[in-house]
Amino acid sequence: MSLDPRQLAAHDRAVQRGEAGYIDPLTGLFVMTARYLGERGFCCGKGCRHCPYPPEEQRRAGRPGS
């Protein structure tokens, strides 16, 4: 999935501020940051946009389409 530069900028700003997520500038939805997801300590398998876990761990967790 290729992200729009505005989405990447919003993600980067949220990470720099130490925030758990950001409002996607294109959809208005709340999106969790890779930093937050990594600090959580496990992959939930729900297909998070910025999932920091390797593909094999995402598959084990049941990520859709993996």
C-alpha cells in the first residue's frame, strides 16, 4: 500500500510528538503510529496501516490477506 505524502507527514508528526496516533488527513479516521504499535508489544493481526511487525508474525496473528 502506498501512502499519500500527507498521511506520511501526519504519521511522522505524531511520532515526533509521542502521540499514539493521528487523524488521517484523507479519511478523517484515527490511525495508530508504528511507534505505538511497537510499544504495545504484539501484533493484533487486524491489518494496522503502520504495523511494525514482520510478515511472519502478522500471519501468525491472523492478519487479513497475509
